Amino acid sequence: MISSQDIKIGTCIRMDGGIWKCVDFQHRKPGKGNTVMNTKLKNVADGRVLERTFQINLKLDDVRVERRPYQYLYEDSTGCIFMNQESYEQIPIAKGNITGGEFMKEGDIVEVVTDSADGTILSAEMPVKTNLKITASEPGVKGNTATNATKPATLETGAEVRVPLFINEGETITVDTRDGSYVGRVND
């Protein structure tokens, strides 16, 4: 059991016959009444998102999770196929259950989160930062850098991000997989 004020981003709970993962929360004290926890929960099975408010000190059924490194191999009709780094077992995970999945390329190591009670796969998470090569981008116009101007660039995974004008096609950049933002250029 877990108390409602202990819910953080990434916490998994059992509720309404399913497993829900917290994607956002806010501890709120209204002018009158008791403190409450506003949460945004995502169903790990079907991806539905709902907002739920809990009273403080409400006991919830938590899910004990294990995190293990898996290597991304390929994608087929069953989903993205990952290989356990220890047992070499291969498992499919739906692309919608992978945080930062649009920035994933073959060979990347992701962290797979499973329910320790029955081994059910809850989600997979890319590392926060990853290096990717730009495959398509318009050339920047010289002298057009007075402001923080950006342009679209297509990455080797097919994802599109906004980059500064001085970044050119063929360069490798670091991308934040949580929101798809440009972090910096990688010096070879």
C-alpha cells in the first residue's frame, strides 16, 4: 500500500481493475478544506489518460516494479522487439508504451519496467538524451541569427525536431527524448 501523497511521476498503482502510471501530479491546498493530490494517470494496457484527485493519506494499492536494460532489435506487426541483456529473451512492446519511442534506433538500450509480482510489461523508457544524425534539413541563411530562430530537421529515425539555423544536414545532435527538444551539437 502507498499513501496518496507519495505519488510521484512514474509511480504505478492498481485502480479500477487496471495498472495506472502517474505522468503528472500536483500537491494542492485549497483555501478551505483538506490538501489534495491532483494526478494525471495513464493506463499501461491501453494508453488511456485520466485525471484523478485523491485526498491526502488515502491508501492506494501500489505496483512494485523492476527496471531492466533491454536492447531494441527491430519493429514488426506485434510491436517493437526487445532483447533482455541477461537472458537473451525477446519480447514485443507496443510503440505507444515506449517513452521517447520516435527517437529509438536499432541497437539502443532502453529501460523496460515490469511488474515484479507477475512479470507484466508496463512500459519502456528511452534514456533522457540520445545522439542522432540529421538526414534532411534546409540550409540556414547567413546573417539570420539575430533571434533564436529555428528550422525543422529530420533525424535518422524519421522524427522531426526544431534545430538552430547553424545546424546542417549530416551533423549529429543530442536530443531530449522526453519532449523532442534540441540539446546540442555532438563534436566528432
